[in-house]
Amino acid sequence: MGPTDRNEEAARRSADRIPHPKIAVPHVPAGFVRREPLLDRLEDAAATPVMMVCAPAGYGKTLLLADWFTATAVPAKAWLSLDGNDNTPARFWTAILRALREHGILPQESPLRTVVPDPNDTAGFLAELTDGLEALPDPFCLVLDDFHEVVDQETLHGIATLLRHQPEPLRLVLSSRLDPPLPLARLRLQERLRTLRASDLRFSESDAAALLETSGVRLTSRQLRRLIEQTDGWAAGLRLAARSLRQASDRNAFLEDFACDDRAVADYLVGEVLAGLPEETKEFLAAVSVCDEVAPSLATVLSSREDAGVILDELERESSLVMGVGRERHWYRLHPLLRSYLRGDLDRRLPDRAVELNHTAATWFAAEELPREALDHAARAEETETVMTLLRDHAVGLLLHGEHDIVRQALSAAGCAVVEGDAWLTLLAALTHLERDELGLAGAYLARVGMMPEGDGGMPVGSVHQLVTATYELLRGGPRRRASLDWHGVVAGHDRPGLETWARVVAGWTSLWAGDRSTARHELDVAIRMARDLGLDYLALHVLLARGTAAGFDGDLAGLADAAGEAVAIAEGNGWSQSTCSAGAHLMLGFAHLLRLRPEAAVAEAGAAKSAIGGAPTPRLSYLAAVAEGGARFDLGDRQAALQLVGQARRTLADHSLLPELAAAGALVELRCAVLLGEEATAGEVLRWTYRRAGATAEFALMTAWAQFARGSLGRAVRTLDGAGPALLTETLVEGHLLRSAVAIHSAQRTRARGELEEAVRLAEPAELIRPFRWADPLVRQLLVDQIGSFGAADAFAAGVRLAVVASGGDHDGLLTEREQTVLSHLGAQRSLDEVATDLSVSVNTIKTHVRAIYAKLGVNNRRAAVLTARERGLA
């Protein structure tokens, strides 16, 4: 037997040892509530390369997919329920192939019927698998249930490889309790991914009514609304409520008590579900309730029961009291309402016992090097010395991972006197205030640190102090010069992971402030690699915000959108959706949509940004959200309200710092609105504001020239553009060429107008920068239409611009003057020019002048063509 034969035989023997995969589709019980809208979405998604159903336990993911699998018309499907036994490459891919065979996806002649994963040649196997799936004659769906069970890095890498080279017939459906570590952001940006999440799976009132009816319970609409409010549409919670409602003699009274607050709901759960449990099990649950999540070994320590793991496993299987969490399901979480009740009851009845349990938990978490949880429990146990020790050892790591809240809570537990007497704790307090944009408090703590000795413990107070100070100066808005930040010096002598990454992020932003984008890009490119290598998502998020900002300044809208999309995915994946970072990412997407003339999408992203900000005092982000939303609403026709929205946000911004490029971008949007609406006073206000914020840049010159052009001063507009300073934004260069084209065409210099327009198209094409053309002079827009076919490599872009402008209503907006529209209406009545002149009480030569202008603007050369073209464009 040769080496190849031996390898194949070894692989087959290994496969024989793999437990049989769970390829049977789960049974849908008789009382199951079918939700047609979700089935429709799943069926629509069958044409999408990847569909992900992601929600915590209890949301009905498996039954929903099982119902779809058996009830819908998608012909070819295969099912595989994953578990821990499928968590190596050989086992996983063997299970996949077996599911494909037994569900009839693979024809008899398919080579995949005999292929066996080779543990020594995964790449070769994946290539063979991809080729074999590509050769299949029909599309098919592969459902992978409980995908969160897959945690092996090599297996995940193989799945990512398959997705990168996804065969055309394959439609992958993933069901998971959490987002898998796959390139979801890239799939989303490529429009290859659709998702259903917990918010989609929550039961509506009609769904909840149907679910309750399966238990023989019918509620009035008011009763049902109250129940939905308290359970938030969570299927498991509704089923728990149905158990007691079935026997309740007075449902109104029951629901009033059930729905009054979380405590009442928890009392209900305790009374209904815990009542039948043994006393020792209730004591066990009370002990572990001090923790948000418990591992079996921690539960053993807290409860002094060696069978703690068995109890947790049984409670998960047999009730909704406990659910397994984590990728390996080695942790458990009590129902949140039940946990809240048990914890509060313990604090009331046995406060000393609660302190003891928290001390035990803090000790266990510290030994397991889980500082976040250790700090939480040490603070609850009021162990100040333990809190201080943990902060000295772990605060940097926690902050670099975005765990500002737990550090803030620990500092509060230590007390002001303790914090202000220690240089390191004072510095941490400054950083937590800085993260909330509370610059006054942060500055006060930083000043105090500067007057204190470093203390002991080997903490890098000086290094971190330098970083925090640099970050503080950035947020305050320093002068337009690059501050010196020696990140080599910052990290010298310290082995704390992430300090260099943080320093490079600060250096990148500092370079952006100084206008040195080349240095900024270099620092940020290094920083993103380091952040990813160290698993520092929080810093990666900040790097992506900076990289996206720089890309936007350069006119690279694709780079802006890519960075923003990845940042949004990171924020959502880490539970940071309600944060300033998430808001910034949504704003970047909003500006990308705005500049690509997708106003509805821009409004949606601005709304998402405002939602992420919440009630936090963030004037800078609020201003930028108003710019994105206001510009888009102006494009949609709500013009006066749009101008008021942006103007109010600008005034509210007051003296808060803002990158000059961002100030210029906002001013361009607002001033254009003001000029087009004839609001000269507002235009002048915006010009003065821009000069104070950004200086005599090309943006200031462009806006001045816009105002001059609107007043008919064509020559002055050109001279203003000729004397312009440096441009902060690529958008400004495009706008400048469009304005020059307008001046030329109004000056009867058509050749020059074409040249300026061609240059504008050439600059705008790489980034799909469309909005400037929407608000270009109507004659320039008409010239664009006339020249389509002569833009060379950019001709497809020019045609796309034309379609986008037409779709936004910009093909005829402002094209004809009021007098020209009147003359046009007479032309359609087939009256002679003399008769038209008589009707309008003007000379026939005046009418002829108007007619020539109408022909030029519509691109026609006779009356009939003018009338027909006007009707097509909605002008007549």
C-alpha cells in the first residue's frame, strides 16, 4: 500500500469513528405557530449566497428553519445539526458530505460521493469540494443548525475559504446563538448576506395570540399588549406565561400583577416554575444568582455542590430557567428576570451571605484571569484593596478592550478619596470621563495626575498619562499642526499589549488633524494589523473610524464605506451599538450614501447614528448627523426644513472642536442649500463660520463663487476659483470644475464647458461621486446628457450619473425659467410665434429668444420635439 492509499485509509478509519451527524430535520410540534412573513423572508433569501439566523436561545430558530425546510417550495435542501463532535475539520467536513449525500443533493455520478477529507491536505480537499459543488446541476440550500458549536479555528478558516470561493449552486443557511467569526462585514458589503436576528424573531401581537391559543388561552387586545410589553415578544417567556394563564380564574387581575414591573414578572416565574423544584435546587439557584454567568466549576465553589454541572445541564434541558451560553456552552445563564429576583431576595434576606458569595466569585474570577468579572464582584463585596489591586493589574487591558463601564463602576466602588489619593486610579478616572466626552472632568483629573508622584506597583503612569493627554488634546481640538507623539517612548520598558496600538491610533488621528494624511495612513495601517492580531476590537473600531475618515477626505467613498461597514459589524458584535463609535460608523455610511445620491439610505444611517448617540451630549456627532440627514432631506425635496436642521445643529456646535475637513464638508452642504433657496443671510453666516473653522481653503473659495454665480457675477466667480487655496476634499475639485463648466456654458464657451465637465466626470468616477452633478447648473446637466458616449472609460459612470439624477428629480429641476415654461405651454397649443407674442404682450423677437433657449436646454431643434421632450421630462 502506497502513502496515498494509507492516508485515505487512515482518513476513512477516522471518519468511521465520527459520531453520526444529526441530519434529520427536527419535528415541528402540533402547537407550533407558523409565521408566514418569516417563511417568505427565508424563501426570498434562498437566492442569497448566505443567510444567517442569529438569536439567543429560546427564540425559536431551529423550529422556524425546520418549518421552512419542510413547508416551502425551495426544491433542494440539506440539514445538519451541529454539536461539539463536529468541531474538527475532518469531522465537520465529513458530516457536511454525509448530509449532502443522504438528503439527495449529490447525484450518483458526483465525485463528492467518494471523497474523504484529508487531515494532511485541507487546502486540497477544499479545492476538490469547491469544484465538486460547482459542478452540481441545480442550486441547493445547506442548513447548518447550532453553528455556534463550531469554534475550531482551522475549521472556521476552511468555512471562510469556502465562502470566499463559494460555488454558484450553494446557498448556505446558518443558525447560531451569536455571530460566527466569519467575514460577515465583507459579505454584507458585497450584498451576499441576509440576516434574521432576535428583533425579527420576536413575536408580534398576532403571533403571540396564536401561540397562547395553542394553550387554550385567549386574551383581549389590551391584555395581549401588556403581556407583549413585559416579555418583549420572547417566545420562551410567552410560553411560561401561558402555563399559568391557563388556570388563572381572573386573567385581568393576573395580568395586572404580571405586567406591573420586572419584580412581579420574576415573582411569577418563581412561583410557577420553582415551586415544584426541590429545596436544595432552589438554594443552588440562589447561590449562583450572584453571577451573570457561571461555569460548572464556579457553581461548584459557590454552592458547595460537586454535582453543580449536572444540575445546570438538567435545568437547561428541562426548563427555561437556565440557558447555555458561549461558543463551547461551558457557561450558563439564569433567566434574567429570575436572576434579578433571586439576587435581590438574597441581598434582602441574607446580606452577609451575599457578600460572602461575591467574595468567592471575585476570587474565582481573578484566579481564572477574568478581571472584568472579578472587579464586578469585588466591588459588590466592598473589598476596596482587591478592587485597587485588580485595577492596577488589569485596567489597561480592560480599557483597551472597551470595558470602560466596569472600570468606572470599580472606581466608584473604591470611593473618591481613594481614587484621588492614587496617581494611577486618578489617571484611570480621567480616561473613563474622556471616553464619555466629559472633557472638563477629564482635564481636571489629568491636571491632578501631573502634580502627583507615580507611586508604586510598577504602573506605567507616565506612559499612559502621555497617551491620555494626547487623546484629550485631540478631542479638545488642538492647533492645525502635528503634535509630537513618540510612541516608541510610550511603550519602552513596558510589556502591556495594546499600548503601542493605542499610541499609533493617537498618532494617526493627530496626523489627520495636521493634514498629513500620508503619515496618518501609515500609522493606521500598522495599528489595524496590531489590533487584529491582539484581538483588540475596541481599538480596531477606532482605527477603522480614522481610516474611513481619511478615505472620505481623499474622495475614496468605497474605502469609506468599507471601513464604516466593518466598524458597524464590530460594534454590533461586541454590544457597542449604543456608543459614539457606532454612531461615527453609521455617519460615515450616511455621508457615503449622501455623496452617491442615495438620500433614503443616508437618512436611515443618520437615524441609526442618532439612535446610537441616544441622550449623550455629543455636539460634534449631532452636528454631523444633522448634515447627513439635512443634505439627504434637501435632495428628497424637504428643502426649507433641511436648511433649518443643519443651521440649528451648527449653532448648537458652538465652540466644540471639529476637523477642518469635516467643517468644510458640512459647510458645503449647508451653503448649497442656502444658495439654492436664496437665503443670502444664511449663506453669509456659513461663509464666515467656514473661514473661522477651516481658513482660506478651496472650499471657502468654492462657496464664495457659488454665491457670486447665483447673483450673476460669472467673471467674479471664476476669479474667485482661480485664487483658491488648497482643497481639503476631493469633492471640492469636482464641484469647482462643474461651476467652471456652468460659467463657460453661460458665456457661450461650449468647448471649454465640455472640457471642464469631462474633468469633473474623470475625478468623480473612481468614487462614484454623484451628488455634485445633481445640483450642478441645469445647462451643465443637459450638457452631460448631450456628451454621453464621449467620456471614454468614464462613459458608463456618466450614464449612471444621468440615471441617478433623473431618479432624484434633478433632470428638470430648475431647467426652464418660469417665463420659458409659459412660452412652452403656448408652443404646445400650436399657436404662431406672433400670436404667442401678442398673448404675452412682448415682442416677437423676445419670444424667439425664449424659444432658442428652450431648444438649447432640451437638446432639440424644432417645436414638436420640444413639446414631446418636455412632456417626457414632466415639464409640460
